[in-house]
Amino acid sequence: MRSFSPRLRASAALIAATAGLASLGAFTTAAHADTPTSAVAAAQTAQLNSRAESLAEQAYNAANGSSTSSDSSSAAASTDSGASTGSVSDDSAASSDSSSTSYSGDAQSIAAQIVPADQLASFDEIISHESGWDVTATNPSSGAYGLPQALPGDKMASAGADWQTDAATQIRWALDYMNTTYGSPNQAWAFWQANSWY
């Protein structure tokens, strides 16, 4: 019997979960397309599912040494463009996960290895809007820093001493912040859409 690496098993599980989420989205679309509000919600779900599938594929390719093409939106932000319209200013967020797990790939691929599959698309939307997936993004007016635009940036030290440059540390902190403050990345994204900050 062939033994698969933990990374390969995790990637396969992520892809399977994403496929299940996409199927659920298709069912929701079919079941509720009779009302305009439900149709819009179903379309948004389908869009999020599509993005989750793309990120899952990137994670799988990164875990298996395949080359991945970077999403054009991931390189769009620069530190002087004001990539963040808002910033994270709640001091209550802290991550107790200081595991020494090794992650591979770019920041988006690492997120796909850390963030639950059903929350990944929302997490991606927030980070894309806040920093464009730039680990060292700095808001010139507020000083908010990193992928999640934490304010002040050094609060991410609760997730690891390498918070200034390590994508995994920033992602773990951001996920904990979203879970603690909003209940989940999905709920954090809903708040972001209503307020243009989180």
C-alpha cells in the first residue's frame, strides 16, 4: 500500500472540500434562483467558490512542486498606493498557534494551506483589498502593516517573531483576528463589503 505525504493528503483534502463547496453552491443556485435576492446571493456564492477552487489548485501545485501562475491581483498592491482603505486596529487579536509547520509557495498558496476551505475565498478577498498580498505593505498614512494591514503592525508578534516578513505568521494572525472579532473570514468579508474596512 502506497503512503502519501501529509502535504499531499492535506492538498487533496483541500481540493475535495472545495469541490464539495462548489457543489453546494450549485445546489443553492438551483434551489433559490426564483427570487432576485436569492439569485444574487447564489451568484456571489458561485464566484467565491470559483475563487476557492483556484486557490486550492495553487496550493496543490505548490505542495507538489508544480509551478503556479500568480493571480494578477496578487501583485497589484504597492506600499505607496494606499492599498488598504481600512486597517485592523483591534488589539484583542492574538494567535496562540506558534507551530513550526513549514509552508511552501507564495502567500496565497500558504493561505490555502492554513485557512479552512470554506473560508478561503472571503479571506482572499479581504487580503487582496487590504494589501494585494504584499507581506510588507505599509499604509503611508496610518502605518498599518502586512497582509492584514494590522495597526500597529507589531501586534502580529503574538503569532511569531518573524511577523514583519513571514506570510504564514501574518496569515495565522489574520485568521485568528477574523475568527475572534467577526466569527469567521466569511463574516469579516461581509463586514468589509458593508464598511470598506474590517
